[in-house]
Amino acid sequence: MEQQIKNKWKGFLLVAFGACCWGISGNVGQFLKTTRGFSLEWIVSCRLLVGGFLLLCYLFLKENKKVFEIWQQKECKIALPIFAVFGMLPAQYTYFVAIKYSNAATATVLQYTGPVLIVLYMALRQKKLPTKAECIAVFCALFGTFLLATNGNLHSLALSPKALFWGVLSAFALAFYTIQPKKMLEKWESSFVIGWGMLLAGIAISPIHPITSFTGTMDIGAVIAMLFILSFGTIFAFCCYLAGVAIVGATKGSLIACLEPLSATVVSIIWLKQNFSFIDFVGFVFIIATIGILSLPKRQLSLKQQ
């Protein structure tokens, strides 16, 4: 029973680490856009294509031909391309397009309605209502994200039709990305699924935004920033997130991933010197409380059984 508790916490930490890496890489991407003139679409294309290729090269050196064995399973031949085209690619692309037509705060609020979609989907699939803990956690995650993104001002959510469309689409993409690969992750390590998913997604987006269509200034600082995005912001983040989801489940995993806007905000304070109000820090508390709410009931139940 003690080992089961440790595994649960391992899952929570993996998802949290992946979410934080995403949050930090978002700031790095914004830094490249504002100071080096990088295209956000090019960053998405590069991180998927190059990140997927590098991860698969590493896996080939480590596991040799095992990296190709995933294609020998009939289910994966169908599920993996679906994950890449309808999960991996949209989760990345729609979010940045939503930013393009609105702003990062609004795009974050819209994307993080995804956990609500996941909870509703799991409730319908399992034919039972969400638990009280899950309902409270959904509220805390969404309300905390809302406070961070809007400072509690509803008027900041004035959206253009394009921003609303891409923002809502990003929420569905986040939900699909979290739920769809679960069966593959039960049989394969997350690195195999992520590596092929990123490479296929990068190939899929190349005709629209080819990696050769670079605009901006590439200097040492930009190279370091891109290396961070490709490693911690892409490969490690995706692998840790999906590995954690395989342990804690899609519902809890998506809720813990709300740490992404929290980490993004903290980094923007320290690095980009952005100021935040009292309302923003209230949002911190709500988001951090999500992890405690989701983990505490299970822990108490395990202790009672002992």
C-alpha cells in the first residue's frame, strides 16, 4: 500500500514537472517572438519536427530496432497517427494561433477549459458523476487560471470570432491529447509515443509552415533559447506529462497541468520583470490547492486501510 502511494506521488510530480516546463518554454517562446522576431508558427513546427527527430535518434541509439517495433502492432498503426495529427499537433498549434488572434492570457483561459471536458467525458464513459473532490478541483483549477489570466476582470475576455474559435479548439485538443494515447502508454514507454507523435505532427504541419521559412534573428541567445524549448519545453515536458498521466489518470493529470500558467507567471515575474496584483497571487493559491485536493482523499483512504 505504501508503494502505491509513492507511485501516485510519482505520477503527480511527473505531470507537474511537465506542466512547469511547458509554462517556462512559453515564456521563452514569447521572448524569441518579441526580442528576436521569431514566428510562433515556426517555433511550433521546429519543436515538433526537430524535437521528434532528436528523441527518436536517442531512442534508436539506446534501444536499437525497438524504436520501430511500435509500428508492428496493428492498433498503434492507427492510434499513433491519430494521436499525432489530432492530439499532438492541435495541442501545440491551436494554442499559439489563439495567442496570435488575442493574447496569451485569453488563450490560456480558453485552453484550460479542457479539464472540464475531460471530467465530463470520463463521467459519461464510466456512467457516473464526478466525485466531490474532482468537482472542487475543477473549480479551483479553472478559477485560479482565470484569475491569473484576467486579473478577475471579465471585460478582458472580449474576443474576436477567430480567437474564440481557436481558443475553444485548443481546449478540445488538450482533452483529446490527454485521453487518446492512454492504451498505447499502457504498452509502450511515453518516449516512444511522444517521439513518433512529434515527428509525424511536424511532418503534417510542414506543408503549411515549413521549417525552412525562418524569419527573425538567430544569435547565441536565440540558439540557447531554442535548445531549451526543444529539450525541456518539448521532449522532457511531453514525456513526463504522459508518463504521469499513465499513473494518475487523464482527469487528475489534466488538472495538475494547470500548473503551466502558474509556472509561466512566476518565470515572467523573475525573468521578464512583470508585475502582478493581489488577485494574481490568489490565483496561485487556487491552482496549488488543486494538487492537494486531488491527492489527499486517496492518501487518507490508503491510511485507513492500513
